[in-house]
Amino acid sequence: MSGTPGWLRPTLTRRLIGALLLAFTLCAVLLLVEDQLDIQDTLATDPGIRQYGRELAAGLEEIGDDTLAARVLDGHLRHVNRLRESQRMTQGPLLARLIGPDGRPAYASATAFDLDKPGVGEHQIAGRTYWTYRQDGPHWSLRLAEPALSRASLLSFASWELGKQLLLGFPLMLLPLWIAVYTGLAPLRHFARRLHGLDLRQDLAPLGVDLRYGELRPLGQAFDALLQRLRLRRERERAFVHEAAHELRTPLAVVATQAHALVQANDPASRDAAAAALQRAIARSAHLSRQLLDLASLDNEQPTAPITLDLAHFCAARLAEQAPLARDRGIALALHAPERMPVRIDATALHSILQNLLDNALRYVGRGGRIEVCLQDSPDGPRLAVADDGPGIAPADRSLVFERFWRGTGHDMPGSGLGLAIVARAAERLGGDVSLGDGLARPGGHGVRFELRLPASVLGVP
């Protein structure tokens, strides 16, 4: 399109004018067909030569003299034929014969012809087709012949007359249409200038342009909504970078401190302690970095293509992976699920949800505790819950658990504060949501329960 001349590039104005031309053409064709049908019907049922012949015969019946009747008819034909010559539609002069009571012709045109019976007909005269009419009266027998018009002649005449009318009417319709289009697109041109001058690095406020017309307002609203999403995303990215840098500062400082202590240690015991602390700091940094990458990918990357899997077997496999760690900590794992639950789903996002919920439960549940994973179907879609009998979360803090980098109080467990934020973001990608409630009952309190609600559209896979 870059090499196309400006006057050839498609525009809305040209499109509307083209549509108007097409509408005019279709109307012209329909009117032309209607005119042709009307003319043919008139010629077949009541041709003009019949009416003319009746009136002329009635006038001649009042004249009894042959010579006078011939003169009257000749004068009349001359006048009529002069009028016919000035008309575009006629094809030649009108012919006539007047036969007296004795059977002799009182008048005859230069071109000889004869009609054998009264009424309207069609005859070949001198190699041409004529419409004919014969009327026999008490004194005279009048015979008339008019050159017949071909279909092409009728079509040409009708097209010419109709074309003149349309050519006169087209500018009268085109001018108001062009004015309406030009003025109607003025808000859109103003809107385009506002967008062209928009600096996305600084100005993300709603444009607030009044596009005036109902058809254009959704466009302005869509752009304002887009700017709102961009503004929120930029604010979230800035906060994410700031908080990530703050969170990484602590484990990196610990790594530097323990590395220095390891270098300065003078005895094996000190070196072993420093090495163990260094390994824990490195592991925490690696865990935090991995979670930051997971969260960034959920925010920015496109969802992976869904695959078909058995959700019950998927949950069993994740629990099997966590079984050794749970056994070392004296924690009982249980799975309540149907034998099969085939779904079509984004496996990466699902793995992030279940992995982080299990990691979170294993971190906070003490020795001798329980963790249960419950999978069930419902009319609204699958439900996947992870419940434990750990210390739980205070009701006042439950609205904050899915915030990024938020960590609860009342415990000294290390963590990044990103696990549950990853869960919420992954659930959103799957088209579901996560809710928080009371977990498994235990002496002196209760644990916590996270439930993932998936849409029913993921079910129904054979």
C-alpha cells in the first residue's frame, strides 16, 4: 500500500460514494427493466396506433366526399409525420390507406400495403416490420401502418430518458452525502491527531475525546480502556521491579556476608557453619529468582497451548513428588479425587498453582500435621482444594494473602511472599479464581484451605 498513489488508496469517503454509485446503478437497472416490461405490456394490450386510428376514423366518417376526405387525411398525415421526425423514438413515417364504399382507394401513401382483416396486427411492409390497424366504417375503411420499434430501440430510448433523470438527481444526493461524511469524520480526525501526539512514556491519562456519534464512541472508550490497562501495567511493573530489587537485596547481602565469613574462618567448625549458611542464602536467592521469573512470565507471556490430561492423575503425580519431603517432616499427605477427570488445560499454569500451594502448606504445617488435596467436579466446573491443619491465616489478613511480596506475621518462616501471588495470577490465566477459607480442624484452632475454581469449559474431553 505504501507505493499506491494517494488518490487510489481506499478511504471511507470513496467507499461511501462507491456504494452510492452502486445503489444508483442498481436502481437504474431495476427502473429500466420495469419500464421495458410496462412498454411491452402496453404495446401488447393497447398500442397507440389503435387509439389514433379510432379517432382518425371517427373524424373521416363525417366527410362524405372522396376528394375532401383524401385531402383531410393527407394533411393530417403530413402534420403527424413532421411531428414524428422531431421525436427521437420514431423509426419512420406513418403510412395510411383510405378505401371508399365502392372498394376503390381514396387515398394511399407512397409505400403500398394492404391489410386483410380489421383490428391490430403486425405485418412486413417493404422488408420492415410495422404495427398495423384497420377499422371498417359505414363510409370508409381506414388502414394505418406504423414502423415497429425494436427491443434495442426501446431499451436505448428508455435508458436515455432514465439516465438524464438520474444524472440530474445524482449531484443533489452526492453533495449532502459528501458533506455528511466529511463533517462526520471530523471527530475521528481529531482523535487521530490526539493519538499521534500521545507520549506513552509520560501521558497515559484517558483521552476524553467526544467522538459525538454513537458509532464512534466505542472506539474512544476502547482506547481509554487500553490506556488505563497500560497505566496499571506500567505501575505494576514499576512496583514489581522496586519490590524485587528490595527483596533480592537481603539474600544477596547474606550471601556476601557468609562468603566473607567462610573466607575468614580459621577452624573447620566455623567454615562448616559459614558454608551451611551460605548454601541456605544461595538456595533462598535461587528460589526467589525462580518465583520472580515465574510471575514475570505469567504477566507478560502468552498462555501456552492447552493440552489434554487427566487432572486426577496430575494431582497424584504432584503429591508423589512431594512425598519424600513430607515424610522427612512427619507430615501426612492425602488425595481425595475421582478415578479420572479428563480436562484440556494450560498444564504450565496448573503446575504452578498446585506446586506453590503444596510448597506453602509444607512450609507452615508442623510435624505430625496433615495436608489434603481434594478434587471434585461440579456443574460450574472442576474444584481443586489444598487444605492443611497448620497455624492458619488470621481473618484480618486474608484479603492480603494474594498481594505480591506480602508475608504474614506471627511466624519466623522464610519466604518471598510471591507463591500465592503466582497462584492467583495462574488461576486468572486459566479463566478461574482462587478463594481462601478454613482448613482442617486441629486442637486449639484450624488450618487454611485454598480452593481453585476452574471453568466448566475445560471439561468434556473424551
